[in-house]
Amino acid sequence: MYKYELIIYFSETDNVFIVEVPELPGCMADGVTYAEAIKNVEVVIKEWIETAKELGRPIPKPRGRLIFA
């Protein structure tokens, strides 16, 4: 289980839940249901980390709750 903050919202335009992972640039997923979106983002986080390792890029440590203004 990953400990990155997730931002989850419903897109009326696309009629899906969207999940963003702010600490991993470009890491996001969607799903028709809330649970499906979470399941999908867990896969994408794993793939993001694997790709970063393969490319020798740093993997950010989870910082916990982020503060947005």
C-alpha cells in the first residue's frame, strides 16, 4: 500500500471519478466508481514508481497531507 496523498473528484464532463497523486507528477487515474478509481490509481502508482526506477529518476517520499491555498 502506498502512502501518497490522493485528490479524488467527480468529473461531470467525463462522468467518472478522477484521482490525482500530486507528489508524483502526471500520476492520475479514473474509474466509473470511487472504488474503481482507487484501484486503478494503485496500479498507476506502482507503474510510475517502476518506470522512475528503470530511468534512474528519484522517487519522492510520501510527505503526508499537503496544504493547498
